[in-house]
Amino acid sequence: MHSEACNLLRRQGYQFITPASSAAVKPCMWCKRALKGGEMCYKAQFYGIESHRCVQMTPTLRCNQRCLFCWRSFEHEVVEEEECPPEVIIANLRRAQKRALAGYKVSPHVTPERFAEALNPTMVAISLSGEPTCYSRLPELVDGLNREGYTTFLVSNGTRPEVLVRCRPYQTYVSLDAPDRETYLRLCRPEEDYWDLVLESLAGLAGRRSAIRTTLVRGYNDFSPERYAAIYQDSGARFVEVKGYMYLGYSRNRLLREQMPEHAEIREFSEMVSQHSDYFIKDESPLSRVVCLERDV
């Protein structure tokens, strides 16, 4: 893997599974906060996930979109990488998580019991960076994690429905960040026009536990809630998460702080979606600026 990109990510806390691959683990802010007895992320509130027992990882850093709101750096893109076999990733997940959290063992804010729980994770979120469906052995990885007893969340941009249909995580997330093709191309900046494939992925969520995630950027895609609602309605998704863009990381080089919507705007948008679909507001987290909608499927 390109050394400059590798070194940058290591400084940011990435723990690579092997030196040559870009499969990596990196605990999120919520994991560390929960480890110290603080608040857990909205996934705990919405779905019962314990943040300090969750491994955030990716099997690849490659991505086929350049979304303006993405916090990661396109300037340090990994051009070449060696794919790490699923069995190697699974065998080393806990070791990588332990390395990442080692400093918390001596923290006065972390109890021995909670630290022990963090080193015995129950959840794997395949959501760290990159697009996981660009990893050629993703279905094998998900199956292997399931066999090991992990609860698996898979987060995808939906551009490769032929891969998603073969994956069986506990919950599948697919992003929908535009109500139409033109907005999608302008905001998500895909390598090719994948709009029809994204819609195919959404339709393929029927019959599985699934969620659609929409990140609203003020002035870019925060309009036509009825058109979003129509796409949600045609999908097979049980949940919809409407989130506000957060002015973080490298997205600050592309967008302005003023393009970060307030939670009240997210709530109002979600209410409009609910009026135009079978989805009802299930819960919300003002701190994370996210509203969860649900429907019976």
C-alpha cells in the first residue's frame, strides 16, 4: 500500500490487519466515549448496539465515489492494495481492536469490567472507510463474521447490487443521498453514473433487515422530501435514517460550516417524508442530528 497514505491513516488511529493490505480497524468516537462510561451512539438508542463492544472496520480503502460530504481524504487515496483474505481479517480483528484501545486500560475513567467487555466485541460495523463492495470477497467475510457470532452491520453506497444481494449481514445499510440523478452526480461524484444501480440496490433490500441512510447537506440535496419518500417507499427497507451533514475531517475542504443543517431541519424533513410514505418517526438523536423512521415490512 502507498506509504504516504498508510502513514497518514496510522497517525489517525487506523490499525491495519496486515502491512500490505488496507483492511483496517479504527474505533470511533462513540466507542471510546462509551468505554469511559459516557454516551453511546445513536445505534445503541435505535438498535440496541453497545458502542464499546463494536468494531468499526473496513476490508478495503477503495471507493468508486467522491462524495462532497465525506470526511475522508481523496488526496491520500490508496491506489494499489493487496486484498486481505477474510479468514485473516476475522482472526486479527480482536487483536487490532486491542491495539487501538490499549491506552484506555490505565485510564481512571475506564472500569476493568468495561475494558474487558471492549476487548470481547459482539458487533462488527463494516463502515470505516472506502466502499466495502469493492472488496472481492465481501460475502465470504460477512458469512465468516456471522459464524463467529458477531452482529454485522454492512454500510454501502449501493453501487454494486450484484455484490450486496450475496451478502447476509444482520443489517444492511444503503445510502441514498439524492432525490434524482442530477443531484446524485453533482453531490456524490461517482466514477460512472451509478444512479440506476443504487435504485436497484434499494429495491433489493426487500426481505432482509435493512436501512436507507440519507445525509442532508444544506443547499445541495435538502429538497423534495416527497421524491425521497417515493424512493424509500419503492425500496424494501424497514428503516430510514435521515442525518445531517457534519462539518468534519476533509469535507471541510469542500463544503462550508453553513451547509450543516440543524436538527430541527432534519426533523421537519423527516416529518414531510412520513407524510408522503408509510414510514413513521421511530426515534431521533438531536446530538447526532439524525431521525430514524420505520415501517412494517
